[in-house]
Amino acid sequence: MTEILLIRHGETDWNVEKRLQGHHDIDLNREGMRQAAALGVALLNEPLDAIFSSDLKRALGTAQGIAIPRGLSIQLDQGLRERCFGCLEGLIHPEIKARFPDDYAAWQRRDIDARYPPGEFHAETLREFSTRAIDTITALAQGHRKIAVVTHGGVLDSVYRRAKNMGYEHPRDFDVLNASINRVTWDGTNFHILTWADVAHLSHAALDESDNIA
């Protein structure tokens, strides 16, 4: 049994603007850096065998907030990246709806096999992405008792749905929050959720305390 601390990256300016990030390599904003430091405070005494992170800057910067105070290294894995949305990346919802109405409709109905036109990167279908995300996390869990995995909202969505046996056509009715701690276990077959969307460490008091170690 492996416990996984599944952590979404901290805030970016594109998060604030509600701009689709995907594989675009957007860094943390000031608030995101404070959130990463707060994670470091909250998890400082948590026994961890390893820290894994997506190689995108917003995830790596968040993982550094956890790893540096502990003196641990970060193991990067591209399999932990967000889904690639092709030509939709870099746009906000109204822009996507206006410029790519059919693709926007497929995105909103969570069409698992829809592939958007390529942009800077080649788009993944939701089926391809979710398979990649789950396969990556289950492989990383092997041989560990407790790990931290810093990743993206779509990956958290995939794990939650797998744990709840929830289809992708079902609207998201659960939180996927920046810099949240989501505790799950992997028993070799299934995920089990212990706690979800914990952001208590992001209170103003915790953020102020983290300034001392940022």
C-alpha cells in the first residue's frame, strides 16, 4: 500500500486569467510562490520516500517549495504533465468558443476521444491523457510507502474519477485547487481517497509563516 500526496501546482497568472495552459510552460506568480512555500512548511515533517514532479515550471517550482527545506531531490517525469489541448492552449473560454465552436462543444461535453487541432503542441485525447496520467502515477508508486507527486489539475481529475469509478462524461462536481494536498492510497489495483482538496495550509497565517523560509 502506497500513500500518495497528490499536489496541484501553485497559482500562475494564466490561472488567474482562466487561460488554458496545457503543455505551455507557465511559471508560478507571486501568490503561487507563496503557496509553494506554505506547502513546504506544512509538509516539512511528513515522512516521504520521494518527491516526483511534472517537468513544467509551475509544477517544478511548487515541488521545490517542498523539497528544498527537506534537502530532498526532485525526480521529474513528463508523464505528470497536464493534458495537451493543441490549438486551444493560451486562450480563455470565450475565445475558444468563438474561434473553435465545435471543439469547444466537445470539450464541454468531455468527449473522451475528441482531438483538437494542433497548435504549438500536438493535442491528446482525454482517453490518451487519462491513461498516461494514471499509468505514470501507478508506476511511480511502486516500491514506496509514501510519496509526494506535484502535478496538474487534469491529473488530479483523472485520479479522483478512477478512485470513484466515475466516467469522464460526468461533470466535475469536486474541487481541484491550486496548491492543494490530496491524499490517496494505491493498493496495486485501485486508488482510495483519504482526504481531498486540503488547503488549510494556505490560510493567511500559514502563508505569512512561510515567508520566513521562502
